[in-house]
Amino acid sequence: MEYSKDICIGLLKEKQSHIEGRYVRRADFSDEEVAAIKSFLGPWPRALEAAGLKPERSFSRIEKNREKRERARRRRREEKMAAQNEINAQSAEK
């Protein structure tokens, strides 16, 4: 069978209409269908998002990770400066 992006989205939506209580899984499809879906729509979670079955990833999560890294950098910089100040204070006492 020839697959396209639209056919893959249709496969996902059609299968989801018969399943309640969970998202469709790769195991719900043949190996050929899974390969086509992933080929046209990307990794399974992104495929479900593309078909509108799963809410898209929150970009706020990406922003939270960026802020967390920045806080860690700032903390390391402050610790390094505090250690340097302590060394300077000890050498000034001598």
C-alpha cells in the first residue's frame, strides 16, 4: 500500500476511534503501518500530536529547563566567586 502523511494521520485517527481510555500504541498497527507512520510523522509521540490525538508538547517545559540550567550556572558562578573571595581573605590575613 502507498502511504502518505494524510493516510498515516487517517490510520491513527481511525484506530483511536475504536480505542477508549488510552492513546493508540505501535502494537495496535502492523509493522508496515508503524514504519510508514514514523517515516511521515516522526517519533510516535510526535505522530500522535500531528494527528491531534495528543496535546502538543508544552514549550513552557523547554523554557523551564532553560531557566533551570541558567540558575545552576548562576549558582556555580556564585560558589566559585565565594571560594575565590575566601582564598583572597586568607592570603590577606597572612
